[in-house]
Amino acid sequence: MSYQHKTKLTREGWFYLVVLCFVLGGAVLREINLLFVLSGMLAGPLILSLRSVATALRGLQASRTLPQGVCAGESLAVEMQLQNTRRRVGGFAVTVEDSMGLAAAGEERHSVFFPYVAAGELRKRVYHARPERRGRYAVGPLRITTRFPFGLVQREIVTGGSDSLLIYPRMGRLTRLWTARRHEAFEGGRRQRQRYSRAEGEYYGVREWREGDSRRSIHWRSSARLGRLVVRQPEQPHTRDMAILVDLYAPGHAGNAGNAGGDDLQRVERIISFAATVAADVCRQANANLLLAVGGEETRLVRGAVSSALLQEVLRELAVCEASEKDRLQEMLAAAVDKIDAAAEVVLVSGRIPQLTGDARLAGLWNTAPRRSLLRRIRIVCDTDGFFAGEGEGAEGEDEEGYRNNRATGEVRLLSQYFQP
Amino acid sequence: MSSERLLQITVAAMAALATVLLCMSQRFVVLPTVVATAAFCSVWLTDVKGWVRLSRIPAGLAAVTALLYCLHQLFPLNPVTAILEIANLLIYLQLVLLFQKKETRIYRQLLMLSLLQVVVATVFNQGIWFGFLMVVYMFAALLALMLLHLVREEGSGQAVFPGREIFARVGMLGVGTLIFTAAAFFALPRLGQPAWRGQNVEPRRAVGYTNEVALGELGLIVEDPQEVMRVQFVDPNDGHRAPVLGEVYLQGAVLTYYEKGNWRSEPPPRRERRSRPMPDGREDRREISRQWEFDARVPPERRRYSGRRRWPRREDLEKELEPSADPPQKGVVRQAITIEPMDRRELFSMRPFFVTQTNPDLRLSDGGERLLRLAEYSGRRFTYHLDTTALENGRQSAYVPLAEEPDMEELLQMPENDLSNGLPNLTALAAAWTAETKLPPENWLARAMLLRQRLGNGERFQYSLEGQKRDWKIDPIEDFVVNNPRGHCEYFATALALMLRSQGIPARVAVGYMCDEFNDLGGFYQVRQLHAHTWVEMYLPHEKLPPGLQEEITSAGAWMRLDPTPAAASAAPPHPWIAPLAGSLDWLQFAWDNYVMEMDRTRQKQAIYQPLVNWVKSGVEKLKDPEWWRAVGRRVLFMLNPRNWNVSQWFSWRGGLVGMAICAAAVFSFRGCRYCYRLLRARWEDRRRRRSRAARVEVAFYRRLGAILAKRGLVKGESQTPREFARMAAERLAAAPETRELAVLPETVVEAFYLVRFGREALDEDRREEVETALGRLEGRGQGTGDR
């Protein structure tokens, strides 16, 4: 644990010193002994304050308890503890100051005042903060300060190192349209299954083995072929599987997306916030798989059966992902397409209308039937100024071209139609 | 009680206390009472109930009104008045602030105003009670500062703090501040001016030391304890204190002419004689012309004795105090006298006196009978040194030798009483007393002793400082002798002098101070106004001196001091605990005066620095003296013997103080050493940390070597040292022709590793580059080999 200390005169201390000099000057010049006495009485507290503030912080240990799982824009309560390890002497007027901030942005200071901590006592106090941006915040180090007893001298101890606190993306609200579409997709699949599926228990396909699956359902031949455990799927699953593909392409704005400055970066933040909200929504439902692929500075992929742990992991990834100056859509899709379940609903969130079929680099991706099937199921949600809602209406320029090229895909929608930050 | 309420009470108390301190010197009771009442009311009405709270505008108006009022009072401009008016303004502003809603700003302003009042008060006050109240004020101020800080930090001010611990902290800090104050006060060097003794509007009044004294006048000051002067007696050869026992008589003026209750040093003006009309109506100018002839013929210093003639102007008689042409060599003691500012130029001393060096600030008047200072020194403290031979075996001699015979006629002058025939009753009483004893008329000494004894034995005449009703139809001294035999020293001295004269014995009255208040700590007589005294000097010609003195005293004879004043009637015994209390207060007052108020450069040197130096010197000498060590050993052995154990022997103030000083020095030394040790250890650990961090960084290259060689299938065995591993790798690399040239590189890297890991040295730039190159070569060649 690092430990630094600093002692300085406060503003009141400087003023007090000026008064002291005035009195002492009068005493020396006129040789007024009572003024000498008064000067001593004035100087005594100042000198003793230097000693008192040094001893006042001796034996005091400060610590904090950081909360977990806080999203940007939510209130954050940090509990501060001050332990007085001395056996006889209490601690008066101790302020514990904490700082919190993103590396790129300025830090915000929060202080907690402990009027009195008796000997051997542990006191707790809470301060509240409201981080407005997602990201990894540096918290601390803690500064324990006191000006006791007279407020003339301040002693500051910087104790402990910095902790980090992950602030998840801001959660928004999904619109009714999104809910309806999602419901429609789910119900439509079920109706289709009812119409076309075979009898219950009939073999439908294979899927990856999940924890909890019976060993008897393992399809050993396919497992041997694929090199991983797969199980028989007796029917088309009526799950709410979801794959969220997040495209964080923001030309000319590389770096920390959390430090949103321009429109592109704000757009990136909205996209991330939407992805986080959708992920949280999916994770609230049972019996579903979730895949998240992020194409930012780095390409990241998270998938699994929905659970709170998965949601935490997804939010962690979304909290730290950064916008990319390079177009990593192809990289992201290449990493994700084979991992997306056949029945999963696929949403591609982007700040543009990506040309999934028109782009030569992407064209090679759809070389197999399952991939082409997937391409048809991709629903594009874009946050762009040049394109407006509606299928095939009013497309302009590049977006228009992208829209035409994406005829082959599912639907293209504006982010604002599905999401309110 | 919340911290803010306690703060409000403390600040109000401080305001009242500061005003009390300010008004102490003026003995003004109304203003402190008003402020104390207002302070109490402000706590109740403004702070507790909130009924009266001045907003900014009324408060500002009140402050401006107070300012204008004080400005008006400033004129006519006078420094003392100006300071007092500024002090009053501080009080008025304080009153306005007390009735405002208290915020941090208001608290600060109140504290500042009260402090300024105390600053002003120090200019006017000198007493020990002021010191006590200053200490009380200091504790209140510490409490207020602490509470203000807590309230300000806490914000709401409603927090309840543990009062016991707060008061304990204030107590400890207060004691610490007092110790620091004492140390700083004595250690701070003074510039060399005389210590400030208060802003006295008027210097001390000198009564009875002029050339005309009325009976009863002295009684006005004989109960005043105000200090007038200090007299030290030192050996002029070595400067050490000369032993003096008993009381000392410090003579100021001598009075020779008595008339109608008035003593004069000069003959009374005989205007009636000068202006007596001639039978033809013209003024008799002969007397005047005779006087002028006399003035022209007789040198000024000798004219004083011509009592029958016109007295010349006093300024003409003053002369510088010349060094004695033939100073005595034996029995000389130097008087170092410091006199406070007075309204007269007269100085006092033990007689006879002389100087060995000219002092231009001193003047002699009246033919050597009156000692004066220059007029510009009368309004301030003045120190002068005079040598004397008056001390015999530490006691002041009753005889003052004369260089020349005095004028007997003026010493036998009796009043020409218009009211009655002279002083018939006084003369008759003296005659009756002498007749009783049948002492021969030529035995002046015996008669004088008789008269003094009869006057001062307290049987008929009583000493009293109370004013007495006198029958002013007769001479006051006749009234004293006949009707009301109560009075103070002037009456007794006058009665004795006139009785002696009535018996044909030349005598005069001397006025000065008779002091028996010797300050053991300071080694000086502390002379106060209440020591003012009058006594009688009887002239004894050489032949009438006691036989033992005739050899020592010149043929001109001597003055013999006679003090007929009896002791004052003993008052009722004080309460058993009052006497020690009064004694303690006197001691405190003495200590306060001597070690606080009088602390100037000289005193600091005498009382602090010189004793300290002497103490250290003597300590060092003792430490070097084997005999002292033997004595200490004997003492220790003696005390270790249980038969010699005596509780009283185990305690010594000096030993205790030395022990405490040694303990304090040991504690400070220990703490200092511990601090230095911690400082050095922190630096050493910091350096070690930095070094190990560097080492951690630098041994990374060894791990990198391991990784590179591992790709080639060269893995270090557990039992292998890095050198053995490097040798083994070198052999393997040398075995293959394509890697033969790389064989030396592992050893190069491992040697660098040894240097860093075990030699605890950082690699220099060249070595680091060499290692980097070696690793690069191994890496490149290794990958290539693997691909193939």
C-alpha cells in the first residue's frame, strides 16, 4: 500500500500568520511585553497544530466498498469506512476524499466527513455518484485529510492504490415496435413449426451440447465428425435465441468510445446502449441463447445460454469496447456466422447501413446454404441520419445503395424506432 | 448541547472578556457590563430564540453610526484618545455583530474584533490580573477556534461532539500553548529599548520633594502601591550584589524653613519687607540693592546659605555632577537606581553620594543638597548610578559627614507665628521633656534621642494616615502637639525638628523614601509611593559626635538622621487563609512585574541568558572535577543505605528540574533518532524497490531466452543452473552447422542475467543492446530452423 503525506497551511492559517506577524511586529518594535505574551499565545496554536494534525491521522485507516453492476446514468453508492485503530485517542473532523473518473476524462471528487471516530471504532458513510459514461473508471487513491484542531494547518495522507470500477453502458427503453417484432418473430416461428414440423420427438437436427442436456441425447456420430459434443434436437426449438452483432465503425474517431465527442461517437454510444438493453431484455427470458459480437477496436465474441453471468459478461464487453476507425464488419461476421444458431434471431446494429452482399469482402462470406439462410435472417438496425424508417422508402445516396443491396437480408430499421435512450 | 450552541456561547463570552480586558486599565465598569449583558442577550434572543436578528442593512447602518460617533470623539486628536476611541469602535462593531445571524464569517469577525481589543488592551494594562484574564481568554479562544472548525467542517453544526474529549484537547493544547508562550517570551531577543510600562496618561506624582511642602500633603500618596524606583547596591569593583540589611533612606529634598504648616527649602518671600513704604511714601530700595550686591559678590553655589538675603533663581544654582577629586577607597557601594517617569526632576539617593565619572544627565542644586536630572528625562524611566559610603556592615549609617559647616542660623529658624506667640506649646513640651531628664543642654545627642523617643514611643502621639481635623487658627503643628496628636511622618518629623530647634539644636527635615521592601529574587529594593517618608536631620558638630565617630568624620561635623515616626498601629489579624493568599498574590505580582513586565534586554541577559550560561559553565566544570564525581558517588551510596532514607531528602526542586530536563532531552533524542532512522529506511527501501523493479524488468530477457530455446526443444532441467543450461544449449547449437555461430549467444545472455539477478546491478546501455541483439539473432535463426 503506497503512502504519501503532505502538510500545508490553509487559507485561514495564512491569515492567522499575518495577524501573528502584525502582533509580533508591534511587540518587537515597541518592546511591549504583553504583546510578546500575546504573540506567544497566538503562535502556540499554530505550532501545536502542525503537531496535532500529524498525530490526528495516525492510526486511521480508510477503505471503500465499490458496488458492482452499475450502469451509466444510474446512482452509485460507495461505502467509505474509517477505522480508528488507536486505543485511547479519538479522531476528529476527518475527511476522506475519493476520486473517480475515466482515464481520458477529468476525475470527479467525492468526500465524506467523519465528525468523530472514537478509539477502536469503525465508522461508515456513503457517498453517491452518478457516472454518466460507460467504461472502466479509475477510483482512488483515497485522501484522508484533517485540519483539526483549529483549521489552520491541513494534513493529507494519500493511501492505497487505485481501484477500477466498470460502469456498464447506459440502459435505455425498447419500443413497442421492437417488442412486437420480437414477439412476431417468436410466434411466427412457432406457427411455422406447428404447420410444418414433424411429430413431437422426431429428429430435427443437432445443436451444441449444453450443460443440463442428457447424455443420451448426444449424437455421437455428429460429435465425432465435428470434433465437439452435439446433441439431437428432436424438433425445431421455439427458443428466443438472439445474436447481436455490433458494428462500431466510426471513421476518424478512433479511441475510447466512452469519451464521446462528435456525432459519430454519440451514435456509437447509442448503438452500444441499444445492444446492452437488448441483451438485458433477452437475458430476462428463460431458455434462450445469446451471442454478442462486437466489431470495434478489437473483435470480441461472447455467447452462451442466458444467465445473469452471461449478461454480466456481455455488459463488461460492451462497457470497454471502443469505436474503430477501421471497418471490422467482415472480421466480426466471419467470427460470428458459424456460431449463430440456426433458429436465432440476428440483429446487426450499426451506425451505417452495411452492404452485406454488395461488398466484395463480405460476398465471400455467404458461400454456404446455412450462411445464406443466416443472411436472410439478419435484421439491420442502423443509427444513421441519411436513412429513415420504412422498408424501401426514401433511400438516398450510399444508404440507398446499401438498402438496395440489403434487399437480400431481413429488414432494415432505424435505431430510434426500436430504442429510446 | 450541539457544537454550534457551544460555539455561540464561547464567542459571546470571548467578546465580553475582551471588553473587560480593554476596560481594566480605565477602571470603567459600565461598558464591560453593557457588553456582557448584550452578549448574554444575543445568545438567548438571537441564537437560541431567533427573535432578534439584524439583517445586513440595519447592521451596516449601525456600524456606520458607530464609526461616525467614534470619529467625532477623536477630536481634538490625541494619540491616547485615538487608541481608546478605536477600541470603543471595536466594541460597538462587536455589539452589532453579536445580534446578527451567526455564520462562519460573523464568527470570524467576532473573533478578530475581540483579538484586536486584547491587542489594544495590552498597551494600557500592566497588572497581574490582566495576565490571569489573558490566560482565560486564551483558553476560550482555543475552544472557539476548535468549535468553529468543527462546525464549519461538519456543515450543519448540529453534530454533538464528545464534550469531555473536546475540553480535554483544549486543556492540553492550552497548557502546551502556555509552555510555548513562556519559552518564546523569554527566548525572543529584545531590541534594547526599555520595556513598555503601559500608556500612562500622567507620570507619577511627586509630592513633598519640591522646595515647598505643606503638612498633610504627603498623606495623599502614602497608601499608593505604585512603584517609583528600584535601587540595587553593587560592589563597584566586581559588579556583584552588595549585601544590604534593613531599611534604606533615600533622600530627595531637605527643608529648612518652617512657617504656618509649610516647609520650604528657601526662605519665604519677604515682600512686605521689600515693599515696606518709607515714611515719605517711597519704597525702600536699600534692601533690594543689598541683595543685588550680595548676588554679585557671592558665587551662586554658596548663595543658598544666605537665608536672610534674597534667594537667587534655582536655575542659576544648578551645576553638573563632577567626579569626586579624592574618592574614598574603602566601603564604597554603588547605587544603581531606576526611577519611573515622574512629574518632577528630583532624584533620590542614599547620602552621601559621589561619582567617579561625569554624568552629563545629572545636575546638582542647592549646593549639593538636591540631585536633579535633565528636564527631558523626567517624563520617562531613568537610570543613574551613584557611589556611596553610607553602608556600614550592610546597614545604612545614621551619620552623613559634611564637607563644610552649615549655616546654623537657618537651621535654628523658628516660625514667626502671627497667630500666636511662636510655637509655645511645642516649645514648652520639649522643655518639659528635657527638664524631666535633666540632660545638660550641651548634650545634643542625648536630648535629641530623648525627644525622638518621646515622640515615637506611641504613648501620646499616634501614627495615622487618616486625615485629621486641624484647628487652622493655630499652627498645625501646635494643633498636633496640643489637640490632636495623630498624624503621619510629616507631623512627627516637623515636631521633632522644631522641638530640637527650640532646644537650640540645629535640625532640618528631609523628604524622600524609606524602603524596607527588598526583592530577594531581583536583588533590589522596590520603592513604592507608599514608602514616601519624612525624617529629621540633626546637625552634630565634630565635638558633639560620639567618640567612636570623631576619628572618621571630618571637622565639619555630620548630619545625624533621626526618625521619630512610630510604627502604624497593628491592624486586626487577617483571616488564617488570607495571609498566605495575599502572600502568594504578592509573589505572583512580583514575578509578573519582574519577569514579564520588566523583561527588557538587560533583564533578559541578567535573568535568563547569564544564569543559563553560568549554569552550563558550572555544570561543565563539575563534570570535569573528579572531586564532584566522588561527592556524587558518596551521596548515592549514602542514599542507597536504608538507614539514611528520609523522604524529605529524596526530593529536590533542582534535582527534579534537572531530571525532567534530562528525560525531555532523552525523549526528544529518541524521537529524533527514530525519525532519522525511518527517513533513512524509507529512502533505502525506495531505492531497493526501484532496483528490484529494474531487476524484474531486466530478468525478463532471461525468460525470453528460455522461451526461444524451448521452441528449439531446449528446455532447462530442474536440476540445471542457468549456466549449465546455457552450456548445454551452446553444445546443442554448436552440434548443428547452421546454428553453430549462435552457440555463444545463450551464455552471453545468461551472464547478463547473473549480473542482474545476483549482482543487483542494472545493465548499462551497451550490455542491454548486446543482450537484445543476441536474443534477436537466436529468435530469428530459431524460427527459421523450425519452419524448415
